[in-house]
Amino acid sequence: MHIKTLPEPSARFLWKNSTNASGRKTVPLKYILIASLFFTHSLPAQTVQDLPLPSGYSRLPQTAGTFGAWLRKVTLKKDNTVYLYNGDKKTNQSAQFAVLDISVGKKDLQQCADAVMRLYAEYRYANRELNHITFKATDGSVMDYAGWAKGDRFALRNGRLKRSRTATPAENRAVFTQYLEFVFSYAGTLSLSRELQPVTDIQPGDVYIQGGSPGHAVIVMDVAVNKAGKKIFLLAQSYMPAQDIHILRNPVSGSSPWYEAAGSGDLLTPEWTFSRGDLKRFK
């Protein structure tokens, strides 16, 4: 996705009869500023917060260090193609507006709810809040990263996960990735929907989720508001099979990624329909 490109100014316009004390041509400051605007607007969006807003809207303020503030800084890929975990292109290439620069892995694990948990876990990991990285399996078992780093592992016995300390303690990126893959294997929309609390005042980091099999989840990446108090928001998802996490287009408004906040009714996304009451938040 690229921001609209303005025409490139001509050299004649930039120089326009300007000289310094030695008689050499110089570029007047005002033309340098104008040129910088041209070049800035021709650059692609590099992060979520670079995605352009509709006229009259400004991004909802977020306190530094919050999940919402972190989500805005997630980088975007230059390639707007969504790839599956096996390297194949996703069949439907019309759903995405932009693609997050976050690995999908080599296994068919990081699907819908998994993408939500991945982003939340990455936020906590980036802030070194390791004790806050914890999710519940579908059977209710607590899968915490702090315990995993100490050597805790799980075995499936009689349909339940049983914890035991069997691994060598270690904390690094490889261990974190291993932990996430385990979480993705035993948690899903049903378990995650039970962990989140219902909300109505939409904020970045909130989740539209329908638990079940099948179920689906999308995460609110950003929220903006106009002077009248009307809110709009961005959504991101992964899907089945596991694929790149991507910013969704709004199928109602055509090419725009921004969705209008409403108190009731359905929320139509390219590959799933939610109820407005499906909005939840991490506690």
C-alpha cells in the first residue's frame, strides 16, 4: 500500500533565480520545504500509524507503553501479498490493505486467535513483562511463559494438559517462539474469548471474537475520532490456514481500511461477519 504520490517538482521550479553571496545558485528554504512534502508523500507507509486517515479524523491518544501505543509502531511489509505458512500465496488477495512485518512461522499454527495472542505476547515480550505472558488452553490449563522459561512443559494425559518441570531453564527468542507454538496448539477462539472481558468503548488492542469451531477473531490495530466524536478503526487478522497477519479492507467502503464504530448491528469484514457485541479486551 502506498500513500498517494504527488507530482515530482521540476528542477527549474526548485532553483528559480536564487543565488548566494558568491553568485552560485541556491535552493530557497521554502522550496526545500515544498520538495520535502513531495518526497514524504511518495513514501510507502512503514508502520501502522503511517496509514492515512480520512479527512477530519485524528488518532485517539494512547499512553506510552500501552498495548495500543505499541500496535501503532508495528512495521508493515513493502510487499502487500499475503503468504501462507508454507510459502504459497493465499488464494484470496483482496482482503488485505497492508501486511504486518511479523513472521507466520513454518507450521500451520498462527491462525486467527493465534495472531491476536502473538501480538499481545510480542508487546509484553518487548517490554520485558514476561510474567504477563500467559494464556489458557481450551481445557482451562494455564500456560504461562514465566513457567515455561523455568523449564515447565506440558503433556496431554486423559484429555488434560499436565505440567511438569522437565526442561532446562532458558529464556531467549527461540524459547519464546517454542512457547508460542505450544500455545497456538492448545488455545483458540473458544479459550481466548473466555479470557477477555466485554467492552463497548472501542480502543486499540481490543478484539472482535466469536469463540467456537469454527470461530474467528480480529484485532483492533488503531482508532481515530473526529470533532463530532465519531470513531473509526483498523482491523487485522490471520486466517486459515496460517498466514501473514494483515490489515483488512472494509468491504462496505471499497478500498478503505477504516471501519465505522457503531453500537449495534453486524460488523462485516472480508472473510467473517461479527456482531458489534463481540468486542472484548485483554484484562
